[in-house]
Amino acid sequence: MQAAVQAFPQAINVLGVDINQGYLEQARQKVVRYSGEKNIRLISCDFFHFEWKQIIDPMESPLLIVGNPPWVTNTSLSKLNIPNTPVKSNEQAFSGYDAMTGKSNFDISEWMLERWLDWLNGRQAVLAMLCKTSVARKTLAYAWKHKIQLDSCRIYEINAKKHFNTVVEACLVVCHLLPDHYSLVCPIYQDLDELQPTREIGYREGSVIADMGNYERWRSLVGSERYRWRSGVKHDCADVMELAATGRDGSYRNGLLEHVAMEAIYIYPLVKSSDLANGRLQKPSKHLLVTQKRVGEATHPIQKIAPKTWDYLMKHADLLGGRRSAVYASQPRFAIFGVGEYTFAQWKVAVSGLHKSLQFHVVPPFENKPTLLDDTCYFIACASEEEARFLALLLNSEIASAFYSAFMFPDAKRPVTAEMLRRLDLLSLARELGKEEEYRIYQPSILIQDDNPGHQLSLALPGVSEPDNKRLF
Ligand SMILES: C[S@@+](CC[C@H](N)C(=O)[O-])C[C@H]1O[C@@H](n2cnc3c(N)ncnc32)[C@H](O)[C@@H]1O
């Protein structure tokens, strides 16, 4: 607060808000000498109970809200029993909470920044906040989506390790609000003193763009998804379903450190995102117990086909039955998700969803069985090794990297998403790389099989024969 008072000598009305009385007292001592020339108020209250709008509305423009809101998530606070969340009695807060994420964990500051923008919307004002870069980006996405009247925005990256001794991507986000202005871009500066931005993020066609330069350069490659990007198998019970081979035939060790022996029929080699990132593909270290070949398939036949496997599943029925995700509720016992014919393709091209180095790998079969991926990975199922190698070549090209950098936020929890992968039209990419003829050899079918049984969307390519279109991957 002292810094703000000194930096903006022209400001007459100054209001400081914090929940912590002790901090306010420290601030009071530091700004007391300005109280003759300024109207300074310090209020101790909870953001979520403070009538910001009633305070802001009568204030004269221009307004500046500057701050450093808490860098924590609601979940980490609730674990500590600190009730620092939007209150349920506050209707706006409650509906916003639901609408914001649809999931329970979010940054408290994300909520705060969005509310400040709402309250300042239509005014001549500036919002300047220190926060995680991911929070700044989500706030801008909110502003762009909800048509907040912004004249300009800037993000200045800061070294959080140096300034706050914390390892997180952090920034100062500055939003200039002005009535009837709707800026949809935000330059990113690498440091507070930098004069030239390194890139610009923005909003186009309902999506936040990570690099406007690369977006403009390569947007002609945005197109239909000719090859279908899939995510790997979801099972939510690694301790039971993921097995390490012990070296003895048919014997495995599970995550509970139990030695188990069962029939090979339901067991497949497994590659996880860390294996992809480290290039460990030739000899997968894990195996996966795969109870279904398609979503919804009955699992009780396992009892007859593979009695030892069934016994193993029954022994761990409590753990499998206790999986928290609601998707398992209406499914057969021991069900899994993310399975279909594509899962069992012998060759795949895969990428980790969790790593920021975007590297596409050819995933070969292992000991005559298709290698499966877990749900932290995305892949395309291929009909042959040649096809997989060709697609990996396209996807690892410099042009594909530049294209994807337009949509990828490396500091996100999941930097790579299916939505991002699906934007690139591989035929247009092949054309750009002078490889259209080779692409035509592999010509994908785009019979897109929905993961839900009973929903099949057939998008036959014009000029492609019926049998070709019937290929499922
Ligand atoms: C990251 S610290 C910033 C402290 C100080 N403003 C600075 O810049 O150094 C976050 C501040 O938010 C305050 N805070 C946390 N939850 C709050 C809430 N619900 N309402 C008001 N202030 C809150 C904390 O007491 C703390 O002082």
C-alpha cells in the first residue's frame, strides 16, 4: 500500500483491504504520514463478504485496483480448515463457482480477479494484480468471453523464485478498462522492465490463442480432424490394474506390492506419459489389466475365460468398486473407459498430455501385443508401422510445432489437450510439407467411432471407397 501511495501521488482517495488485522496495522503505520493530503481508509474484512460494488460505484473515475491476492487454491485451504472461499449465501458467488470450473479446485485469486473485472466493467479503470500466470490467463479468457470492456491488457512475467521464493509461473497482469472498447489481445513481456513483448496471446473464435503470431501464420492449417485423436485407457485404480512383470512367466507385482499370477489374455503392455517423455517405448515397464474391449462390454465372461484374472478382480472388488468417478456407477463391474477398436491397433503415434515438450512417438507393439497408453496420453491408431512413422514425421515437423505453439500453454497442468491436437488438419500439413502424395497412400478413414456404444458418427470422405471408410482408425 505504501508503494501504491508513493507511485500514484495524484490519487486522493485510497482504500486498503485485507482480512488480516496485523497486516493492516503495518500498512497504517507506513501510510500515516500521507493522511494529511489524502483520504486514506483501511478496512479489515473478508473479500467474499465485502460490498465491493457499493464501494466502487460511487467512486470517481479513473479507478485503480492494485493488489497481490492469495496464491492458493480453495482445496488447499479447505485441507487446512480455512474457509477462504466464495460463500454459499452469496448467490452470485455460488452460481459463479459452479459455472467457473465445474470442478472443485480453483485458485482463490482467479475468483477475485474476475469479480473485480465485473465490478469495474464499463468504467475507466485499471486492474493490476500479481498472480500466477495461469490465473492471469484464465481471467483474460473470462474477460474476453464475457465481453468485458477492455482497452488493453499486458502481462509482465516475474521471477517468482527470486521475489517470493516460490516455484510457480507468476506475473503482473494489467488490464485497462474503457467503455465501448473490446481489445482481444494481450502482449507478454518477459520482465517488468522489458519494453518489447515476446509474443501476444489473444482470443479468436471462442478460444484463447497462446501465440497470435503463429496463429496468424499457420491458421490455414486449422481444419477437420481426418485422423481421430484418442486418449488412453482410464481405469482410476493403478494399484490394482497396473502390473509390473517380475520376469517369471505370467507373474506380476501390483501397486499394492502383491505378487500375482494370472492368464495373459487380459494383460497388455502399457506406456504412460512419463515413458513417452523419456522415450521408454521398446520394452514397457508396466502392463495393464484390460477388462473390456469396448465401453460397456459385459465383464462377467472373464470368470469363465480367465478364472485367475476373475479371482484377482474379485479380491480387489472393494478398491475397484470404490472408484470415485461417477462414470463407473452405471457400468459393469470392473469397467474401464477409453477403450474401443482403436485401443488395440498394433501401431500408434502418441504424445504425452502432461509434458510441455511436444514430441510425437511411434508406439510399437510388444511381444505381439498392442501397446496401450494411459489416460495422460493422446494417440492416433494406425493401420501399419509405415503409417505411424509417416504421421510422426508430419507431427514432429517444425511447421506442426509452430502451429501447435499457437494453442499450447506450457505452464498449464495439461499443456497438451485433445482439443488442441484435433485442430491441425494433417492433409493440409502434408500439403504444406510437400508430402500430399504420400499422405494419400495412407488416406485415413474418418469413420469416427464414439466412445459411447450406440453412437457412431460416420463421416465418409468423398471419393474414398466404402471398405476404406469402414476402417475404424
Ligand atoms: C499474497 S498476500 C499479499 C500481501 C500484501 N498485500 C503484499 O502485497 O505483500 C495475500 C493477502 O491476501 C489477504 N487475504 C487472504 N484471503 C483474504 C480474503 N478472503 N479477504 C481479504 N484478504 C484476504 C492475506 O491476509 C494476505 O495479506
